[in-house]
Amino acid sequence: PLVGWAVVYVNPDPRTLIVWILGAFGVLGCYFAAQAFQQQEDSSRGYQTLVVTHGPATVIFAARLCIGIGFIGALILAIIGWIPRVCLAGILCGIWVDRWFRLWAKEPDGGSEAWARGMAKRLLVAGLVALTFALGEYVRASLAGEPVAGLGTVAGHPPDRPRLPHWRMPQ
């Protein structure tokens, strides 16, 4: 959505800000998760990363919390209609990722890099599922002659965009 906003010159609004913040939480969660199994390496290098100062359990908890905020925030946006409601199906991916974090947290010393790779794979699948649902809604709306690309969500039409069918939108 971020590149899309830039390409079509949509002015930033509260929806833009919230999506950016939720995305930042997801990236921060991945940053924490990447530290979980590196306590010995970071300590031997003299780094004072969170995993060195507070241990793998804290880092995995921080990663789970940040990524959870991203998922829950996206679900709230779908509930209120700021993103396509069909994306609510992503709750299953969120549960799947959270279950992985619960299992990972039980690993002594943060487990291995395989746990981080497993998390990354699950997040990739979750992202692809979300994009597939959003694209499917885009195509459905386009074929039905409805406004597309967030211009026709349940929450309403952005005030700075013209109310024209997609085929009559200025190029």
C-alpha cells in the first residue's frame, strides 16, 4: 500500500499513518526475533544487545508482542473497513505465527536459527495470503465496476479522491 499511495498521489491520512506504524512494529518484531539465538555470539563480541542483557525469552516475547500488534492492528483495520474485510481471514495466519512463537519460547537458549527461519517462512506465507486476499478483492471490485485500491472500502471514500468509476479516473 505504501508504494501505491506514492504512485497515485494520495495524500497521507490517518489510515496511512496507522499502516506505517503497524508495519514498523512488524519490522521491529523481526529484528528482535533475529537476536533470539545469538546470545553467545553477541556476548563474545562484546555487544550489549537485548538478548545479551535480558536473555532469549525476553527477545522472543518482544518479537511476539511486536508482530502480534501488527496482526491485531491489521485485523482491527479490516473490521472497521479501512482495508478490505476479506483480509479478516488473515487471523488464521496470525494464530499460526503466534503458535510458532509459543513453541519457540520453550526452546532453551533461544533455539537455533531454524526457529528464526521458521518464523520468517510463516510471516512470508501470512503476507502472501494477505496480498492474495487484497488483490482478489481489487480484481472483484474492478470487474464489478466498483472503486478499487482502497477507494471503496467499507469505511468510506477518502475525501481527497474523486468519486468516479475506475475507468473514468484521471490518468
